[in-house]
Amino acid sequence: MMNKYIFCLLAIIVPATFKVSAQVKFLNDVQGKPYMEQSYTMVEGSAYLIPNWAEGKVDFVNGKTTTLPIKYDLIKDELLFHSKTDSVAFAFVDQVKGFSFTSSVIEESNILMPVFNSGYPAVDGQTPASFYQVIADGKVKLLKHYKKIIRTEKAFNSATSTRSFVLSDVYYLFIDNQITRIKPGQKTILAALGDKADQLKRYMQSNKIDYKNDAALANLFSYYNSL
């Protein structure tokens, strides 16, 4: 009877052990689970912020830090990594706090070695786990969230349709633990940061700010945070 009990217990434990080991793998002291990358063979473009793997620094909520090749999936808002010996994609098991690209730039921003963080309040469908590029840091933060959707279009009098990735980005202000959408411009920024409106207006006029330029916006908000 005892032998039968032990056999039954092993029959339960062993498959469970194999199941866990199949789902979790350790690479570079980082715990990951296999990630089923969508092939998107019939979709034009890329689902990622940077199409290819790029070297990045990753910070975890538990305080750990690592450097390894990463990709940022803008459809699922998820960060992926792979080992330096193969290109199999893994999702992080430990919660990621933030990351930065250490050797790459992104087409959508002229900020060198862009930094992304999470942990902000939920807004516009994003959650505290969503990542934002930090355009300007300090008491007032200017953040930028990227997203891709798949758009289907059919030409006039055509029987076939095309599917392509479409990128959108939205700016947010983070002040006093509140996050608010903003479209950067002289009027919107002066209205949001009215306590230093006179100084900011003089700075805007003397520096001829391009509000579509992330580096210029970073300098503007750094100036405000220094006042």
C-alpha cells in the first residue's frame, strides 16, 4: 500500500517538475520563460520599437540589474531578451522596473540611449506595468508612451487588403503622482506649468523651441525643474 502511495505521489510531482523546467530558463543569472513571438508574416513592418535585438540595461523591481540583448514589443507592451549564444526570445519572470538601450538610438526620438521606466498610475489603457520613455526627469517628468496597432487597408476596387503596423506615441506629464496626457506646445506647457510661466516663456522665446524635438523638450523641462 505504501509503495502504491509513493508511486502515485511521484506520478504527480515528476510531470509538474518537467512542466516548470520547460517554462522557465536561467540565462545570465536572469530568469525567463519562453516567449512565443508572433511571426506576423502577412503584416508589413515590425511589432518592435527597434526591429533587431539591441544591447540594453535592465533594472528589476527586486533591485537586480543586468545587461543583455533586448527587444521591446509594442503590440503587447512587453520587454524580451535572449542569451548571447542564441536568439530564442524569452520574457522576464522577475518584474521589470525599467530599461535603457546602451548602444542604440530609436527613430522616433533624438534622445541618445533612451531610458524607459514603469510604475506610473494607470491611464488611457496603460497599467503601472506599462513602459514610458523618460524624456525629462525631475520633480516634473515628461514621459512618452509608444504603441503599435495593426491596420488593415483595402485599395479602391481591389479584392485584396494589406495589413501593416502603425506606430502612435503620446506624451504625458507626471506631477505629484498624477499622470496627464499632453500635446507639447507653448500654450499647453505654459498652462500646465503656470507657476513659472514668465520664466518659461522667456526661455521658449530665446531658444526657439521645436516642440516636436525630444531633446529640445528635455532641455526645456530640465530648465523648469532647475527653477
